[in-house]
Amino acid sequence: MPGETAPDRRVYAVTGSDALHFLQGMVSNDVLPLGRGDGIVWAALLTPQGKYLADFLLIAQDGRLLLDIKDSIAEPTVRRLSMYRLRADVQFATTDLAVTRGLGEAPPSALADPRHPALGWRAYGLAGAPPSIDWDAIRVAHCIPETGIELIPDDSYLLESGFERLHGVDFRKGCYVGQEVTARMKHKTELKKGLVTVGIEGSAPVGTPILQGDKPAGTLFTQSGSNAIAYLRFDRNTNLTAGSATIKP
């Protein structure tokens, strides 16, 4: 079935003999399998301190390597990656490829979104139909963070943001920028806060602080109907409010 165009995505072609090995040393996921055939990987670029900078999908298809990224962070992310190239043979070039995505039966050229089955499939080429699917409802139901909303540059951590559950981080691949902090959070600490889907009565803007009485307990993000994604302290999960709304973990 035809998909709908994702209007806020940009696609880059990644070329050069060192492209995969360069990316392998930069991002949170194992991208080397993309050198063995068609596939799609979700990954993040981190600061040396392990904080999120950007996330994107890397696609190998028909002998080409593509980078699918949110338009709002595309240029600074590619600039940063290019800054790290040094003498590596890797180039990033804009393309006119559209991102199409959909649910249900996928066209032959599509690849399943690697984060969660509920996100359906993605394809790269000609534009599709105008957007009509309520992706926020899907994200909220499955606690899938979105670039620039739940995923905040220089603030978010991968494990608090669900990257392990959503197949966006690999703990066996070896070193990458921010790897040491991410591994330490995995193996030596217990997460005390993170993104969760909560119930909500009423509504409040994205970014509204969540309070337990007068104590800070987290932040409200995307809302869909009677549910929302929230960043919460796990030890403060009762009697919560966000503005005039009531939050129910």
C-alpha cells in the first residue's frame, strides 16, 4: 500500500570507503551489518559526556548508504560528523529522496522501522500521500521518544530515553563517542528516572513540570487523548500534577 510523506525528514547519501567504519566509531548502535546487505538501524550521536545530541536512521539499500534525520537537526548533525572525519574517506551529501512511511502491508522497497513494530515501515524515493496517520498516538502508546520533544540535545541520556528497549544502542560493539558513560549507566547504576507512558486527566503544554505537591517529579511531554509521555523520577509516582492536569503513572 502507498505510504504518506514524512515532511520533516531529510535524507543524506553517505559515501566513501571508510563510511561504515567511521560511523561505527561515532554512534550508539552497531552499523557494520549494513555492509552485508540491505537493512536499517536506529542510532544516536552523543557528547563525550554521554548526553544525546541527535538520532537518525541509517539505511543500506540497493548498494547505497542513507542517513534519515529530522530536518531541524540535520545540518548541525552533519557538520559535527564531518568535523570528526579527519582523514577518513567519508562524505555526506543531501538528496532529493522523500521519506515515506506507513502501517500495514509494506511495498517491496520498504524496510520495517527498527524501533518498534507499531511504527510500521519506511521507504525512500518518491513522495507519498499527505500525512494522515496519528503518529503521536502510536508513540505515546509505546513510549517512543521523538527528536526535539522527548529527546533533548545536551540533556537526555539514552537509557533513560528507552534506547535499549527500542534497539538503538549496542553494548557489544566497542567504543564510540559517549560509550563509557552509557555503559556505566547500564552496568553500574540503577536508573532512578526515565521516560514512561502515563495517564493524564486534563492537558498541559509540552515541557510543563510535573510536581508531587511542591516537589519536582519530572516533565510532561507528548499527550494523546488520556495518555502522555513523561520523564519521571521513579520514587515520586503518586499525587502528581502538571499545571492543572492530573498525572497517573
